[in-house]
Amino acid sequence: MSHLLKLIGKPILDVQTNISQSVALNDSAFQESKIELFLQLVFDGYHLNIYNKFELIGLTSLQYLLLKGKTINNIIESKENVVFYLNEGIRFILDLRDDAFIGPEAMCLYGPDNLIVVWN
């Protein structure tokens, strides 16, 4: 069972964009840091960081802040994507194909009891 199913029935309490910076430690060959912009969906007890490319159906990608207050009604995962079905006919489609990766992982779910689940 996917840990994402824990989000079904939960409203999105907040939507944020954040910046993270990754630096390789103890690797003299790697002198660069990587800066990533990611989308964070905040739920009661959980937050989901989304790093991959995504598509919104029912909203434009620039209207992602309007996801706040919407409820997750269903989630379907496949090898190629994860589709979040929200109220008002909105779908949030996360691309899991290799060419959609921007960072080392597609998304991370954080929750109670130190839950951390990474999709990569």
C-alpha cells in the first residue's frame, strides 16, 4: 500500500514554494552545489515536497497556489506518473518519467512518527 493513500480525504492546508541547496560532502571532485525550487503541499500531520515536473488540469500551472483548501479525493500511481484527484475536478499530475527529474528524487512525503518516504 502506498503511503500516499494516507492523504486521501485530507485538505491541503498550505501551498508553498521553497528553495533547497545540496552540497556533496567529502567529495573533492564535486565542487558545486545544486539549488532546487520545489513545491510543498502541507496537510494535517503531513507535508509533500514535489521536485519533478507537474501538470494541473482544471487550473493553470501558475495557479498552483489555488490548491490550498482543495481536498485529495483519490490518488493513482503508475510507473510514469502519480495523479492526485482533487475536488472541483482538479487533477495534479506528477511526472515520474526519467526526463522529468529535476533533482535526485521526484517527491518526498514527511509525516508522523518520523515518516519519510522518497520517490526516486
